[in-house]
Amino acid sequence: MKKIERRAIMCLLLAVVLLSGLCIFIYRDVTDGTEWATFQGNRDVYADGKLAKGALYDRHGDLLMKNTSDGMEFYDDAYVRAGCLHITGDKGNNIATGANRAYLDKLIGYDFVNGIYALNNRGQDLYLTLDAGLSGAAAEALGDESGVIGVYNYKTGEILCMVSGPTFDPLDPPDKVKKGTYINKFVDARFAPGSTFKTLTSAAAIETQDDAYTYEFTCEGVVDYGHGDKVTCEEVHGTVDLVEALEVSCNCYFGKMSEKIGGKNMREYVEKARLMESYDLGGIETEPSTFDFPEGGVNLAWTGIGQYHDMVNPCAMMVYIGSIANGGEAAMPYILDPRSFVGKQVSKLANRSEKIIEPKTAASIKKMMANNVEEHYDGDYEFPGLPLCAKTGTAEVAGQDQPNSWFVGFLDDDEHPYAFVVLIEEGGYGIDAAGSVANQVLQYAVGN
């Protein structure tokens, strides 16, 4: 009897060990399954050390990149290949946001139940919201410059274009790449925003200052804060109010307005605008913007102008500008198209929005940005046929010979609800470099 009892206890212990091992295996499969499936020694996934499964398509179903046993295949146009480089990746797999790194598990078709098993054994097709033609047009407009071009639908959140320069044709890579080539600056970089930030300072003024629309300041080209600290303008603007100050981009006015608003309120409105947060584009996360908020004085003045320690992520700036167009509602940006095999996973990314500006404030700034184009940027000539609302930025950067050139805005057009950001590093004045690039890209977007 005792022998039977001992055997029963032994069997029970063995069952407990077996069950414990099974639980540990299931836990490890859940937590580490992707890493196991994507291990480079997996011959079912790799050929000669290169990923051999999965394909990437744009919003129209045009092939952007395909992994095969013979290597990577790309779109048949060089400009499109260059414009999409930072999402398709290069053959050397050097780009962190390249699909073969950012979407490795999705491209090989891994899931918890089936692993990487598939009847056709060719991986999975992944669809993006990007437009191949628009990306090519943006790459052509950017040329050899360093910078960023981003376009997205401010009603739906679909990213149509995110070009980072320098770039190159992955089928014809240079012998030596330029500095910053492998960085997706739309996602992974921050830049001083310059006067584009005055749109946010304007929002903070409207919502915190009772005299926001009536407050006037006489610009004499410089405001002296003592001890050699100054805020300067490129020219003397005379007496200006909020609308006129944004039109002529008067640093002296916005420096004084920033002091009126105060550092605490400036922080509140930057946080409300989600500039200090990271956006999940669908497996790719953006770098959060960073700021300091002095209590007052010249440093707070320069903060409200878009200088001092202001460092803004281009994607976050584009989303903020899009919220102005969309009545204060920011459409959350995304790049994975819900038509993909992972549609159920990414559909939650689509058509999400968050109020970051009061509707009346957004309407006022929208009107002011339209006034900028009409009265100051010679809109009919520089941007023919485009219902454009925009703001330039000229951001001084220590160690650079020329400032960075910004141009941000949107089309006030229900058929083409596009917000955009253009940044040309060391491009000089905003309208000169970034403005012409933006026009070229937007004309293509509307015409095609």
C-alpha cells in the first residue's frame, strides 16, 4: 500500500514539474517568440544572412520593397526609392526605421498561434499609408539637401510622405554616405523650430490673455534686457498687434508676449499641444520634443520665439499644425495601413483624434496663417492655386553658417486635407528655401 502511495506521489510531482515546464515554455513563447522566429540562423526566414520574406506596398498597392532569396527588390523609379529609403531600408540594413528592422516580425508573418508557418512560405504583405508618387516628388524637391519633408491627412492621420535627407537610391548607394543619412529625421530628430513656434505662442496668448487681440507693441528692431542680453528683429516693424506680428514674424513682439504669458502657462500649452510626447506611428515611435521654461526675462522671450532651448520633432510639429486646420482636433498620425494582414492590430491607430486647441483659438490662428500667405508670402505667385495657410521659420543654430529654413502649414481644402512640414538644414530664410520646396510637393499632391 505504501509502495502505491509513494508511486502516486512521485507521479504527482512529475506532473507538477511537467505542468510547470509547460507554463514556463508558454510564457517564454509569448515573451520571446518573436526573437526566436527572427533569429538569423533561421534558414526558413533568411538567405545568406539577409531577410528573404515579406513585401512592402504603398497606399495604392504599388510595391515599394520586396525581400527575396536573391536580395531586396525596390520600386522602379529612383526618386521614389530615395524618397522611401527611410521606411524601406537599404540593403545594408543600416536604418532603424527601415521595414526589415522596424517590422521584421510582421514581414515574416509571425504570430503566436502559427509561428511563421504559411502555405506559400513567402512572408506577409505589409501596406503603408505612404504615397509612392508623392514621396518621389518630395525626394526630387529636396535634392541633395539635408532636411525633412512630411505630409499627412489632418482629418484621418494617414502619413502620406516622410522624406529625410540626405537620402540615396538603395539600388545605387554612394561609396560614402553623408552625415545623418541613416537617420530618419522626421521620426528620430529634433530641431530648433524658429518662428514656426509662434503659432503655439499665439494660441497660448489667445487663451490666457484678455487683451491678446488688442495688445500692441512698438518694435524698434531690438529689445534690450540688460547685461548684453537682447531680442532682435531683422527689421523695424513699428507698432504691431498679434495678427500683424505673426504676419511679419516680429521677434520683439513675441518676446514681450511670452513674458506676459509666463513660463508656467507656456509649459502648459506646450504639453497640451503634445509636443513633449512621443507618437506611435504603428511600430515606429517619434522622438519627443524638449523645452525649458524660464520664469521670465530674455530666455523666456526667446523660448516663445522658438529659440533658446526649444527643440521640436518634425512629426510632432506637423500634427500640431494639422490640429489648427482641423478645428483644434489633432488626428493621431499613423503609417501602417489597416488593410494589412495586421489590420485588426493597427485599425485602432486609424481615425483617432485628440483636442489640443480650443476650436475658437484654432479658427483664429487659421485665419492668421491664411493672412500670412496672402499678405506676406505673395501666395498667388509663390503658391498658385493653393488654398494655403502657413508660417515660416528661420532657426539660428550654433556652429552653422546659415540658419535652418522651416515652412509649415496646411491646405484649407476638404478634398486635399493635407498638413505639411518642410525643414531645410542651413537653408537660410524660411520662405526662400523651404517655401519653394513645399510648393513643389503640394502642387504634386493636389494635381495627382
